Amino acid sequence: MIIQLETSITSEQKQHVIDKVKEAGYKANPVITQMGEYLVGIGKAKFDIRSIGHLPGIRDIHIVSDDYKLVSSKWKVEPTTIDLGDGVKIGGGHFALMAGPCSIEGEENIINTIDHLKNNGIRIMRGGVYKPRSSPYSFRGLGIDGLKLWYQLAHEAGIKIITEVMQVSQIEEMVDYVDIFQVGARNTQNFNLLDELGKVDKPVMIKRGISGTIDELLYSAEYVFSAGNERILLCERGIRTYERASRNTFDINAIPILKEKSHLPVIADPSHGVGIRDFVEPVALASTVAGADGVIFEIHTKPEEAFSDGQQTLNYWESARLIQKLNHLASSKELFGH
Amino acid sequence: MIIQLETSITSEQKQHVIDKVKEAGYKANPVITQMGEYLVGIGKAKFDIRSIGHLPGIRDIHIVSDDYKLVSSKWKVEPTTIDLGDGVKIGGGHFALMAGPCSIEGEENIINTIDHLKNNGIRIMRGGVYKPRSSPYSFRGLGIDGLKLWYQLAHEAGIKIITEVMQVSQIEEMVDYVDIFQVGARNTQNFNLLDELGKVDKPVMIKRGISGTIDELLYSAEYVFSAGNERILLCERGIRTYERASRNTFDINAIPILKEKSHLPVIADPSHGVGIRDFVEPVALASTVAGADGVIFEIHTKPEEAFSDGQQTLNYWESARLIQKLNHLASSKELFGH
Amino acid sequence: MIIQLETSITSEQKQHVIDKVKEAGYKANPVITQMGEYLVGIGKAKFDIRSIGHLPGIRDIHIVSDDYKLVSSKWKVEPTTIDLGDGVKIGGGHFALMAGPCSIEGEENIINTIDHLKNNGIRIMRGGVYKPRSSPYSFRGLGIDGLKLWYQLAHEAGIKIITEVMQVSQIEEMVDYVDIFQVGARNTQNFNLLDELGKVDKPVMIKRGISGTIDELLYSAEYVFSAGNERILLCERGIRTYERASRNTFDINAIPILKEKSHLPVIADPSHGVGIRDFVEPVALASTVAGADGVIFEIHTKPEEAFSDGQQTLNYWESARLIQKLNHLASSKELFGH
Amino acid sequence: MIIQLETSITSEQKQHVIDKVKEAGYKANPVITQMGEYLVGIGKAKFDIRSIGHLPGIRDIHIVSDDYKLVSSKWKVEPTTIDLGDGVKIGGGHFALMAGPCSIEGEENIINTIDHLKNNGIRIMRGGVYKPRSSPYSFRGLGIDGLKLWYQLAHEAGIKIITEVMQVSQIEEMVDYVDIFQVGARNTQNFNLLDELGKVDKPVMIKRGISGTIDELLYSAEYVFSAGNERILLCERGIRTYERASRNTFDINAIPILKEKSHLPVIADPSHGVGIRDFVEPVALASTVAGADGVIFEIHTKPEEAFSDGQQTLNYWESARLIQKLNHLASSKELFGH
């Protein structure tokens, strides 16, 4: 049960609603986000919403049978749009592309990428400055100084940036230099990190776990939302299966399923989803037709020299071709629109 | 190593080639199909193809480093077209749709379906008369009499039929009443069945195993080809993973990967691939954009009353809409063509 | 619902029971095995067994809520013993070891193995004469002549044999030369093969499918039982997962789960279950402690020269050590008995 | 390459060794743990260890071909023993049992459990005070106050405690009140957490990821070791597969494989590994025979009333029986010892 409260609700009125919810055998979780105020009632008892619907300070009440609540489309039917400012929007009909290197490698690499994005009309740049690596001896990224340089150069060029945050202590130092926080596939169920990202007013893109279920991804989004941040994107990036012909198995089913279950935008990551350069394009195109609100992919001037993930990274010529096809396709919704 | 032989080769010449191949430390497997004659050399020794290239009776020689040979695109670069006659073709630029009920249920069901297909320009009807069922107590299909009736009605209407063969002993009784034999996901590695299907001159569509790898699917096709039948289609129908939000996980990656590894046409089965009616359409569209040569899907006048698989079956209204979208999309190759 | 019938039941009495079952809204499947006669009622209506319990010709009635019936322990509580004659028994407290090469390679190989088995007190020899191989160009086994030679030598030595049958047409030629038919992991859901094996009076060991579920294995056993053959063994041989450090993931959980769900004996195959020689022993021992009724494993005088599966095959010294440990452990049930 | 340094090495000598390693084309990672000092050389060039073996300050040099180094048994052949003090040891021949509730629920629950452990000779108690939960609305544990109470009561009773740490900021507040830090399956690749746990001198037990590979688990241990903490335990707790008859698939293969690849102790968690009360015992026994150095399992006076995981929790009677069997079995190494 989700109770949306009026911004004008008094604390006495709020307490009264909480009392009524508890009386009905429900746990009442107050949620205050940058966009509104809610009570999330958790319980299994039968509940007639009319019994409290008339109380002052309540805007709306919804029964949500899913175990996740605030991210469910059963409550909020219209798709959510994430507005990054300067005309850059994702979701709700706004198709967004994000591209960049796996790891931010230095100034030249940043400038190269920005030029390529500008030449191709892309407004969001991806890149890692904190890199989760299986081996402790591998390159772990340029860190906060790399981020600051990147942010400065990107913003001068009118480009927004998305980058991975790996732990709670990084949030504060990063928050002024990111446009979207990314939660990586190894941190999808790092609940403390999700909780803390719920307390900042920057959008958060959560990648599906390495072998995470669709429901677990939605629960992780519920953590962020219920901690106060409604600006969430979901990302399908392939799952771990027995198949060895590709790096991961891109779960194309997940795109329409997530779009139906949730009001949040869904982004496809074909680079990790298939993990082989030649197949990034067909998987990106397929994701678009399946209903994705955007695509994130890895590019590099010389993929074979990239610090990481070279085998799944497009060169600029391939990137330009993909961008053109994706934009054509996304603007031909009459062919496949659902 | 694949050695294509001239049709005019004499038996002495052939023996001479075989001897040379064996001398080089290779096992020579003679293959005679409805389209040509080959020697498949299996071995690991270094081999200079020039040493036999001049021998009389040899048309062409190819080194194929894959473990499967005759189905590899390393040997045959141009895509294979399966011609069913009467202008019905699959692959090589011919996009084909196949639709019908999970199980053939009787005359009315057949006539209904044929009418729907004709109204929507579909030339191939799917349906099961021998049904593999987990439980021995479930409906196992109408059998050979159902097939004969179906074949007669379909052919009067100019419709080709594809249906599953479950065991060797069924081939002979079925062969005159099918246009394409289907090998089901539980039989992908039923090697005896594959061997025998290599001896008939009807196309064979092999479904990927329930948790089969892409390579295993290609090996299974190699069985059919090496036993004498070049007319093979490959079918991606979803794989078994841990995810429970869909019946199977449709492996969209497999479509471009199979297209690159093999010259054989690739068909997508979104009905089994996602297993939920509402998501059949986006997965079908995605498969098309990813490069599939066709789509096979389940339809029924009243899905909720279908003998089997109702939850993933489209009604005729949904089917008509999907067919229209698929045809539009397939004919807009400039948007996504690879 | 399982209705056990008296052997003395008349056909009128039987028809009367069938009518009563149908009246209650159930489908009545008559089953005649080498051990008895049953009616398996399939339906969902409420049914009071007392309403027919008094009818003449009925020995016993059981409600079985599982979807599989005759193989369920909800009907038959005592574990089933498979008696191969000459004092060789499996299940019901009889712990059985089966060993031999992956492929039967010829007379010397057979004699070697038999000597080793006799020296170590093993009464059942495994080996393949029909080999399912991914590639059509691989060695496919010695076939029926190899089987006849093997059977003769084994029986002279008092050794029983278990070997894989791959297709229906092989059953008749093999039946006189096998003591246990094995159904391989690629044929677990080859329902025609299972049906036909239900019609012979030789025990059948069914391997779990390559990515088969526990329930699917039980359903496959139900095929054999319901077609007339009660003498069935279940075999856990590892499942396909994402893990690449072992060939398969041996599902140790499956052993106690199968033992609880079914009355049939459960055999462990650690050779395929882990696929690496050094780890066959610990997995075999673990299976025994988890409740397996027997262990089947691969041995060869020189594993590195075996025709197939050498990397998971024990040499005779390793085999002798394993046999000794398994027998010690199996006879120390007071340490772990459930 | 691992270079063990003498404790007496001077900084000049150390620098000289580092220079030599770098000259050879290797990256030199200095590692200082509570037990010793190392240089881990990462590189692919050929390297003759004799070229530096004579340098002053070097105790020993090992080439380790695995990508993980310090946790590899290729370097350290003897198994590692974790000594918790007061005679409580794990590994190196010391078989250890750890039991307790899923969540620490309060004083009565703690006292109950301690009594049961003392009565059954168990020296290590498990329990969660910070609980990772899929849903943000679920009980998340008693937190630091619960831990302090628990630690006090346990230590008065001579019981050591193991509990999960979920994030870096908890380490400092927890460190004085834990005997073993546990890293949960959702945090196996939380590299920042692993890094920080490398800086404390308390043992760390790392659970295998929900679908983590064996190699990933070893890499995660390498993080802890290379950051300074050698006292590490590895825990197999089942992996996520398609099988639904059990909560997870316990990977029995992983136990001997981890024991062979690494010198670290391996603990089995059958409670999560199978997830069903009745099967915890056989899986625990099987793990012991497969070579585990200990078993951790969940117990509760009334499992059906436990705050979490009740369905896989043993009651005290079942626990006592399991402890007795495990101790008997572990002390009968002659039956299965590898």
C-alpha cells in the first residue's frame, strides 16, 4: 500500500494516518523524496482503502500487490522521465545514448571522446574512474582527480557524465562531479550503498546483478527510492549463464518485462551484454526495438589499446554507424512501438 | 578440411584423393548430399592444400578450423536459402514467418488457422502432432492421422507445414506429409534421429537444446549435413537459466553469433523464448532486428482454451498486429541491416 | 491416485473400478508391470477413496499429490531393491559399485577390466558400445558385436553389465546382452525411448538430463514405470552451470532430495559429476555419505590412452583405493545413516 | 612471482630487490601482513628466479602461474591454520563447527544458543546483526548494540563469534566485538570492503558469491591477503542455478577444488547450500567427507518462529544429532582421508 501525502499535511495529520495504518496491522514506512512524501504500508491483512481515503493530508492511495512498491507500475502508471538539465532527458519517450571508454584513461582520451560524442549528437558520456577488478593487482582507475578533470572538460562541452560509485565513502567526494551515479553489477545488492544513494539528489542507474533476477533489480531500486531518491534508471547488462560463446547472455526478455513491471526507464548495455565487438550493434538495435529507453556502450579510438574491455569496445567509425542506426530506428516507432 | 568434389569425379579419382588425405594423417569422411559430394578431412596435422588441389575431380578445398565443418561459414560464405517450392523461401534475404497452434487440435482448429494465415500472407504453418510431454499422462498429440488431414488441408490452401518428429520410426510415415521436419529442444542431441534426418530430402529445423550451447547446435546441424541433407534451419528458442520471470531466457546474442558462424538460416521462436504472451511481440521484433531470417510463433483462436502452451500463445488479433510489424520491420533493412 | 489391483481381479471388476474412477472426474490409466497391476487416476477433483475402497479386486488405494505418481515415495514407502540375480542387488540397503571404461575398446580392455573388478569385489561393469558424441566424426563405439563379446566374457566371470541404449531400434538387439540399460543424459527426455524401455523386463538406469531438473528425472522414470517396467534406477551425474573449474556441477543436494521424493535407488556418477580425475574420489565419498545407493565411475589401465573421457578416468590403483574407501564408508552407516 | 622477505631486510635491500624485479619487466606489489612481508611480482616475462635468489633480505621465491598468488597452494603447500585463541583453531587438521541463528534476535536467543553450543562442545557461534535483505522493508538486524551484548555473553562462556560485516564504516565499530568477520555472498566482490578487511588483524571468512566462480572467490581472498591480512577462510554456500527443488545448488566439487588450489581453510554452509531443513544433515556430512575444514549451520529453538531463514534452520535436537555425527565422521579420517 502506497499513501501519497499532500505537501501541506501537518505532522498531527500525518501521525493520525500512521496510527490508522498501524491499527490495520500494517507497518508504516515514511518516505520523503525530492519529489514528494509517501507512507509505504507493509502487511498482509485485508485493507479497505476507503477507510482512510477521506483523511486530511492524503492525496492518493494505491494497493500494490508486488513486494516492491514505489518502483512498481501498479502504483505509477506513467513512465518516469529523468531530466538531467540542459535539455537532456531519459525515459518517458526520450531515447538516450551514452557512450565512452570503459576506463577514463587521461586528458587526451577524454577530449577525443567528447569530440566524437559532439560530432554524433550524443549528450551523455560514460567512463569509469573507480574500477571494480577481479584481481587486486589490476589497474583500478584514475580516481577522484580523474573525475574532476573529466567533469570539467565534459561540462564545458555540454556533455553529461555517468560513472560508477563503488562505496559509500566515495559518494560525498563524487557528488558534485557526476550527473548520474552508476551502481555496478557487483554492487546491485550492496544495500548500504543503495541506501546512501537514496539520500542524494542525483540520478542513479542500477545495473542488474551478475546473476541477479529481474525482481532483485527492482528491489534494489526500491532501496534507493524508499531512502529518498526517485530518480532511478534500470540497466540490463547480460546475465551469467553456461553459454561460453558470449561474455554474458543479454536477457532481451528483461527489457519488456521491466518496462511492464516498473515506471522507471530501462537502459540496455550491449557491450557487457554480449561482450564481443561485432555483436554490440545487433544487440543494441534489438534492445531498442524491444522497448529500451536508451543504450550505453563502450567506445575507444583504438579499442585494442584500451586499458580494459577492449574486445567489446567499438572504434569511432563503428560507433558513428551504430548511433546513426539507433537514432533512425528509435525515431521509427511506428514500426515497432508497443 | 572440406574437399568439394566434381560431380564428374570417377571412383578411381575419388579413391586417389582419399588416399592422399589419409597419407597426410587425416581421416576422410565421404559425404554425399542432395546438392553435392564432399570429403570432410578430420585431423590436426599441418596440411598444404596445394598438394592435392590440382588432382582431377576436385572442385574446391577449404581449411575449416572450427570443429564443425560443413555448416561453417568459413567454408561457405554465402548464406543458404531453403526453397520449399511454390515461391516459399527462407534465408538468403527471404524473411519467413511461421505460425500455428502448439498442438494440432482437429479440423476446425486447422481450418481456422489456415484462414488466418492466408488473410495475413503467411505461407508456413506450425503445429505439433507428436508432442513431447514431461508427464506420460498428458495429451501426446493427434499422431499421423492428424498430420495427414492437416497436410491435405494446408496444401489445398497453398500453405507449407512444419512439425516435430520425435523418433526415427516416425520419419518414414511422416515424410510425405511435411515440408519441414522440426527437431525439438529435447532431441537436439538425439544423434540417431539427426543421422536419419540426414537421409531424407526434406528441410530440417533444429531447435537449440534446453540448455544447449551455440556450438552444440552447430554440431547437431553437422550431423544432418554430413549424413546427406544440406537443407537445415537453426532455431533459437531460449535457454534454461535461473531467471524465473520468464519461461526461458531468449538468447538474443545467439542470433548474430549463429549468423556469423554458419551459412544456415536462423529462425527465432519468441513464444518459447519468453513464454509470456505480452512479451512475444517485442522479442519477435528484436530478433528480426538482430538478424533472424524468420520467426516462428504460436497462435490460437482462444489461447486460454488451447490444448497446450496457452499462456504464450497469441490470439488472432495479436498475431495480425505482430505480422504487420514484422513485415514492416523486415522490409526496412536500411534501418538496421548488418 | 494409485489403485493397486489384485492379480485375481476379473475384467468385469476392473471395468467397474475404471467406471467409478471416471465418474469421479478422473482419467484412468491402466498400468501393467512385471510386478503388478495398477490404475493411475489423473484428475483434480476431490475424491474420497473410501467410496471405492471396498470394491472387489482392489488391493490398496493411495492419493499421491505429486504430479509423478508410481515413482513417488508417497505411495510406496519402502525403498525399491533392484535384483540382478546371482546375489547382485542395488538399493534397499544394498550398496552397489559399477566401474569400467567410458567406451568398450576391445577384448584386452574388457579382460583387463574384468580382472580388476574381480580382484576388488565389484560385480557390475560399465562401458559404452553406442557412444553419443557431439561431433559426427568422433568414434561412436564398437556397437552390437562389441556388446556380445563383452557380455560373454563378463558373464563367464560372474560380472553384470550396464550400457547405454541410444535409440528404440537398438533395444531388441541389445536386450539379451545387457543386465541394466542406461539412458544417457542427452536422452533423459527421449520419451519414445523411455516408453519402449517400459516394455522390457531389464532394469533401466536413467541419468539426469544435462540441465534437467530433479522433477524431470522423476517424470522420466514415471514414463518407464507407467509403460510396464518397475525396475528403475536414478542417476545424478552433475548439471550444467556457469562454473568452469569442473566439467559439471555435481548436485549433491539431489541425492537426499531424490531419496525422499522417490522409492527408487539413486546412483552417483562422480566421473561426469566433476570431470577431473583427482576429485572423483572425494565426490564419490560425499555421495555415499549423502545417501546414494551406489556409485558408477570410469576406470582404465592407462587413462591417458582411453578412447574417451580420459581426464576423468581413474587408473586401477586409484580405483582400488576408492573401492576400499567406499566399502569401508558404506559399511559404517552408524556414522552418517539417515 | 612471490618473494618472501626476511624480517631483517633493510629498506635499501628491499629497494634493490624491487628494482631488480622491475628491471625484469614485472610490477612489484609490496605486501605487509601480520605474519610477514612479501613482494608480489606481476608480469608475463620469462624470469629466472636464480638471478635474484642470492640477494640479501630474501627468504624465498616462488613462481606462481595462477592469476591469484598469495592464496595459492603453488606457493604455500602446507594448509593454513586459523588460531582464534583459547584453543579454538580452524584448518590444518582442526575441524571446526559453527552454529547459531540466522539473525541474533535478543538476549534470550543468545543465551539459549550459547547453552546449546556448550552442551555440545561447539566453540564458535554464528549470527547476524547486520542483515542484507532484498527488501528495504524487512528486518535488518539488531546492529552494533546487539553485537556488543552478544559478544559479552559469548566471551563469558568461552564462545567465539562470527558475524557479517556489510560495509567499510562498520568495521571500526565492530572490530573489538568479533572473532571472525564474515563477508556475505552479495559482497564477495565488494572490493573496497575486502581491501579494508585486509587492514585489520581479525580473521575473515569470505562466502562464495551468489553465482560466483571458484576463481573469483580466490581472487577476493587475494584482495584481503594482499592488503595485509593472511587469516582468511573460504566458504562454499551453494550457487544459483536453474534447479528449484533446493534453494541453491551446493557445489560439492568446490570443496576439493578449493583445497587443492589454495592453502586456506574451506568451510561448508549446508544451510544456505540446500536451504531445506531435512537435507542440511546429509549435505553437511558429505562436505566433511569431501574435505571441508568445518561446517557452519543455522539453528534455533523454534525454527518456525525464527526472524529469518526458518525453513533451513535446525532445531536443537536436530543440531545435537548433526554435531555428533559430524564429530564422529571427522574423527574417522581413515575412512575417507585424502
